[in-house]
Amino acid sequence: MQRLCRSCSDWHSLDEPWPQACASHFAVRSDGGTMKRPMVISDHLPDIQSMVSGERFDSKTQLRRHYKANGVIEVGNEISATMKLAAQKPERPKIKREEIKRAIYQVRNGYKPSLPAD
């Protein structure tokens, strides 16, 4: 199956990756940017160099396989333990319905709590 390319006005096979030179028309949106569409993260990275051997790759997958084979741990997207702790919300104290009713009753009858002295 083939599809007409709006960039080069040529037909491209859908069974093969879309040519990089023709991918520019995907950046321009005919709807003015209002229509929702999926975000696609490409595996292609032009000429990325391995920090282990200096070897060059054009795919994130190939680079990650190379790192794994060499025992390298890639970091960057992990959430550190400190961030996980900061994101946790403290547990709210359990207050019974009767305690709330008693507090409302006391306030309506003039109770004013004493504030601690600084």
C-alpha cells in the first residue's frame, strides 16, 4: 500500500519507514493545531555516540542494547527515592463524625480556642 506525500508529491510505501526528507510536512498542521492527535516518539537519533566505546549509532534501541551489553546503566528518566518521598502525601488523621459535631456545637456556643504563646 502506498500513500501520497504532501512534501515531495511522490508516493511512498507504508511498509517502509517514512523518508526523513519528507517528514517535514508532519510538523505543519493543516487544522491550525486544534485537532488532537497522538504524540510519536521516534527511535531515530541522528549520529549519536556511545560514551563507552565511541561507536556511533542512529537508533536509541541499538545504543541501549550496546550499553546493556557493556554493563552501563542509563539514567535520566528514573525518579529518585527523595522525589518519591516528597511526592507522598502525609496520612490525614481519622476524625469521627461525633468529634466534628461536638466542635461545631462548641464554636456556635461561643468557644474560642486559646492560641499558643510564641
